Amino acid sequence: MHTNSANPYLLDKRKTRQGFERAADTYDANAVLQREVGNRLLERLDFIKLQPETLLDIGCGTGVLTEQLLKRYKKARVIGLDLAYNMVQKTRQRGGWLRRPVGVCADASQLPFKAQSVDMLISNLMLQWCNDLPAVFREFVQVLKPQGLLMFATFGPDTLKELRTSWGQVDGFTHTSRFADMHDVGDALMQAGFRDPVVDMEVITLTYPNVRDLLRDLKGIGANNATQGRNQGLTGKAHMRAFEQAYEQFRLADGAYPATYEVVYGHAWAPQISGSHTPEKFIPIKLIR
């Protein structure tokens, strides 16, 4: 395998940011899955009685979900945070004259907020871009008020399995991130000190008339390959043809090409005792399939 790192799946943060900076104008036209999963997160909030004063949307993108949260929680201060400044600028334009979300450009692993200042933290398909999930969850615990809520969606290991398998038959580079298993996500929540975590998953399959449209979609939302083990040069035409040929094995009966996404959902509560990061060793994680 051709790699330039001890861990080829480690993500290059600068490369990640660049992808999303460039995609700010094309994101909404291509983010079909992100919108759908965001809507499913909102449906889950129907069962939560908490009325937040301060709500943080981490990895807000262009602010589609942020704006919906603004409408849902009419008295809350809603903050959209993203690694990409251009995305934050889009989020700041959401809402109306009287009330807009606050936009913050920052890294999820170094949140620029006071301890215990947030009632609810929501993250829609951002956590898969973090190299150290337990560390990010510890950061979330730090800014949440005691018994504050974290709700999120992220990607599991089967995500883009067709793309990964097809490239694997062409070269030895990494072409997708390595996505955390549902059980590992639950363990990371416990390690960070969250209480009563609940995680579940579902598989969503998108289909495309051709493989190029899938690649265009990924580029359009900024989901570039930021792994350390990626090919640092340009992908040649012969390589691309070989990849498309390898993808043929997944072609469906109707001629469409599938892209599988394993979506892991979770929610958990910040500890009751302020500043407590002690894992609750004897609280079982509830897993729903």
C-alpha cells in the first residue's frame, strides 16, 4: 500500500477545510442526503421536552438545519459553527431581519465557548471529519450545561462501500475516510462522561445514472478525500476508467449505480455534576438496530 503516514486514514484538517470552503456555493444543490438526515434529526427532537436557551449546531454547513432550529426554538439563541468560513457566511444570512443565527468559524475539537454555556448541541453529519472522537465528545461535555443534550448523526463503516471497494481494485491509496462503528461511537460517548447514550443506525442508498454523477455530488458538498494516504497527484484517465469499470459490479437491475450510506444516530445527556468527566461504567449503552 502506498501511504505517507503511519495512519493512512488520519484526516488532513487543512484539506478538509479547503474542500468545504470551495463548496459553499454548490453545497445546497448537492446535499440531498444531508438535508434528509437533518430532517430525521429534527423528527427525533419531537420526543425531547428540553427548551434550550442556547443551542449550538456544530458543522452547520450552509445553515439549512440551523435555520430550522431557529424556527423551532423561537426564544433560543441559535449558533451555527463550522470549520469553513464560507459556510459560516451562508449560515449568517439565514433567518429574517429580526432574528438570525450567530455564525462562528471554529474547530469542533477546540470550541470557543465558556464551560457549561450551551443547553443543546446538535451535529448533522460532521463527526466523521474528526480524527479523535472521544476528544471531541469531551469538548462537547465541557460546553454543555449539566444535563444538557447532545444529538447527532454521523457515518458508519459501510458508508460508500461500493466506492471504496472499486478503488481498492485499482490502486493502493485510501479514497474514503474510515468511519466509526456504532458501538465505538457509544463507547466514545461514555469515555467522555455522557450519560444514558442511545445509538442506532439505518442504511440509506442513493442511486445515480452514472458513477461520475456520484463523484460530482461528493465534490459539490465538499466531501473531498482528505486522508493522509490519498494519492497526492492527479487521478489519470486510465485510473478513472478502471475505477468506473470496477464499479460496474454494483450496477443495479434498472441500470442505476448505488451509493450506500450507513447513518449512525445518537443522543446523550451531559453529566449532572458540573465538570464531571468520569465515565459511568455501569450504565449500559442502549443499541437499537
